[in-house]
Amino acid sequence: MSAGGAFGGNRGLRPVPPEKGVFPLDHMHLCDLEKKEYLNCLKSSGHKSDNCRHLSKKYLVCRMEKNLMAKQDMSELGFGKNYDAETSSEETEQ
């Protein structure tokens, strides 16, 4: 066995960066409240993320406002006009 294969694999392949790029972790806990709300929602809804999408959006907005990720249109993150119409109709029903 070669030493390169055991620890480094094929050195000829270049790593591929993540699709959305690198973003800083929330070391200062600037969006902890939003994160905890989302995680509690997931836990209470049996990990059905559809029930907690509004909190997911709130968390992403917080991260963008605090410069923890690049500002992006919410439609590019899966929160398009259809999502906004669904949440507004759900809020009026409650």
C-alpha cells in the first residue's frame, strides 16, 4: 500500500467547492433564537420540515441580516411566491 493512498487518496483530483460557497458559522450566537425555534418545531412536528418552513425562512433571513451568509433572493432558496401565498392563507385560517 502506498502512503499517499492511505491518507490522501488520489492527489490528481481537485476538490469541488460547495454549491453555495463558504459561509461563517454563528460563533456569536446571533441567530440562536431562530435556530432553536426551528429545531423545536421540527421535534414537535415529527421532523416534518414542511410544518416549519416559516421558521426556516426566518432563520435564513436572520443569517443574511447578520452577514452570516450572502444575501440572496428567497425564491432562490425555495421560498417563492407560491410559498408566500400558502403561508398567508394558513395564517388567515388560524
